[in-house]
Amino acid sequence: MSRPLLPLKAGAIVFTLLWTAWMTWWSGSFSSANVVILALCGAAVGYLWYRAMRWQFERMGMLPRRENGTK
């Protein structure tokens, strides 16, 4: 794991956990199916948030740009 991305990845995990917990509380249903579906949606939302923030931080020059062919 690249050091400059460590805080961004940690932030994405915290965002995912908070989003999932909020959506579970907001829905009012704590059935196992609802929690699993919201956890999967939370993972997708967290990943999209990470990609969007990484793109934005690279645009602003706060992160080093990726070289061609590397992730």
C-alpha cells in the first residue's frame, strides 16, 4: 500500500462504515437480508467515494499522479 494513499483508504473505510450504519438506522429494519444488502451497497459507495476523492486530489496536486499502466 502506498503511503500517500493510506489516509485516503482509511477515510474510505470510515465513510463506508458510517454510511452503512446510517442507512441501516434510517431504514428501521435490522433484518439480516437488509443488513447484507446495505453492507454491499455501502462497500460500493465507499469504493466510488475513494475513486472520486483520489481523482480529485490528483487533479488538485495533493497526490502524486499515477504513471501509465499502473494502478
